Amino acid sequence: MSSNSTHDQELSPQDQLKKDAGVRAAAEIRSGMVVGLGTGSTVRFALEEIGRRISAGELTDLVGIPSSQQTEDLALCVGIPLSNLNAHPRLDIYIDGADEIDANLDAIKGGGGALLREKVLAQNCARFIVIADESKFVKHLGAGFALPVEVLPFASGAERRFLEQLGAEVNTRTQANGDAVFTDNGNVILDCDFGAIDDPLDLAASLDGRAGVVEHGLFIALADELMLASPNGVRLLTCAVRDPQGPIA
Ligand code: 5RP
């Protein structure tokens, strides 16, 4: 994510949809809120719009809690005051993107490598809004995007074997020079292609129960709303199904 504003650049059709979703979500922010700030190219547009509203005097006394170093840098650049989860353990709202999301609002996240902090924010907010362009809306999670799994470097070989035994084709996430990507938490990411995931809850339970797996990108029953942008506008989708372990009301 570069720190240049995208305001005056010509946007691709997909980026225009990301912007539509981001701007729509930013309209939900009110003065005085504690706002969780996700990570990625869709969130970037929300951050820019929140920054614009702050500098226009529409929003005051707001604090943002960033989910990554990348987001922290951009939020500071656009003028969003920041704090942390220890000072503000409960968020009023959390805005983030997704790599895939289905009609139950279950999602795969972690394409940007920030899944651990993102999930922490998602489980400590009153309202989790996912923003996405229409390409992210899928019938079956996993069919088009490999599930990111954050693992302890100490155990990465053993976790790879475990994930392969669960049926995944596993790739260690690397930078352009071939070195492993390290997350903001000092861990590595294994991108796990399971194909279409039959039972996301069951897979999440297997991963949750495994020492060495720090976190995985299955976000089950966490999102409250999806703002889904298409050329026809931004559609608001909600899900009645709510996991008792989900966001705190
Ligand atoms: C980062 C994420 C992002 O929300 C996800 O990768 C979507 O990113 P983008 O908006 O750039 O498509 O989970 O860890």
C-alpha cells in the first residue's frame, strides 16, 4: 500500500467499486466512535474518506485502532487519530475487506497478512462491516482463494505437514525475492488451497485446536453486515445467524 492518495488517480472499474464500498462504510462513522481499521486496498478508500470527513470538520473525537502497520501508516497519513486496543478494548465499529465472503457473511481473510489482528478486532466490536466489490462474493469459500494460515516459524514445517494431511496444497507466502513474508507478529503465513471448503466450521475447529497454528483466515459468524459494491450500487447484506462466540453486543 503506497501512501499516495488515490483521490485524483484514474481508478480501474474494480477500484471504483472498492471506493464505492469504502465511502459507503465511512458514512456510518459518527463523532466520538472507536473505530477498528482493517487492512487492504478496499479499506484504503474507507480510510481516505474518514480522513476527509475529519479534515472537513464532520467528525470529531474519533479514534482508530489499526489492524496492521500498513494501516497505521496510512491512517496517520490521512489524519486519523490512533489509539490501541488496550486503551479502548471495545470498538463501536470495525470496517474491513475480505478475500471471499458468502451469503452467510462467513469470509476468508488474510490476503494482506493481517488476519490475526483483524480477527482480534472483529471479535471485540459492536458492529463489523465487511466492504467488498462484487468479485469477492462467492458460493463456496475456498474455491477461488487459498486459505491463509498464520503459523509459528518454529513449527512451520510441522504445520505444513498437518495442513497437507487435512487436504490442502500448501505454499509458504514469500516476497518477490523469495524470502518468507513475516507478519506484524513475527510469524509466517502458509497459503492453503483446500478447494471449495465443504464445512468451514469443522475446518476452523481443526485449525483452532492445533498448537503452532497462531490463527487462520476463516472468519465464521463474525461479520454483521456486508457492503457489496457492483456497477448498480452498494448493496447492504445482513445475516440473521449469529454465533454466541461472535461480536460482543
Ligand atoms: C488483509 C485482508 C484484506 O481485507 C483482504 O485481503 C482484502 O484485501 P483487498 O481489499 O485489498 O482486496 O484480509 O489481511
